[in-house]
Amino acid sequence: MEHDDTLHPYGEKQDQFDRRYLEMAYIWAQNSYCNRRQVGALIVKDKMIISDGYNGTPSGFENICEDDTGKTKPYVLHAEANAITKVAKSNNSSQNATLYITTAPCMECSKLIIQAGIRRVVYFDAYHTDEGIELLKRAGVEIKFIDVKK
């Protein structure tokens, strides 16, 4: 079935492209210096990657995400927050874009996703709570889980 809307620009090959972009987000996650979990994100609009991000410390901070006890430092940015703020510094708009993220977004990042105008989120790994996904659904954001291990 052909999709003519902006959220599914690849038509019948959308699933194939979703899987590939998720694999790219997974590769991008490997840039993270975090030990507990490495997360990658891509924002795609009009068949173009307009932003990317991975979890880590803010610019100018040391690249150490965990404290001496192994707990994630409170100022570590999530991958999707990094990707969204990178769009904010560019000439691009994330309005009606798709976010590919290796781990489902948390509540705080889901708020950013909604405010950034992202209309679709594709992910493959659960977060420890589904509050973020539930908020996105409530806001009308299309959610798609893909098990890339299959």
C-alpha cells in the first residue's frame, strides 16, 4: 500500500528504511562515552538525516558519564535531547520529522519530542518505564517498536 503522507515517505519500503535508520542509530550510539548504556538517535525528515545525537555530558565537560559508584551523573544528556538541541542550532526544523532512537524515550525527553514537532518515534529497546511512550501516544505521536534482533 502506498503512503503519501510525510511521515511515511518510503511507501511500502518504510519498514525496511525504519530498520536501517535504527541500525544507524545503534552504530551512532557507540560514540557515547557512557558505560551503563549507550544510546543513539537520528532525526530524519524528507528522507534526510537532519540531526544525530548520543547520550553524554554537555559540551566542554569531561567525557565521563558515571560517578565513582557507577551512577549516571545528573547532567548527562540523553541522545534524543542532544539531537533535538542540535537541530535548534541549525537551520533545520524537526516539525513532522521521525526520531529513530535505540532506547524508548523517558518522560523528560518525550516532552522535548512533542515540543519539537516530531510526529513519529521508532525505537528497539525498552526504557525502565513506559511513561515517555504513553505521553507520546497521548500527544498523537506515532510510535513504532522494531525488534532489530530478528
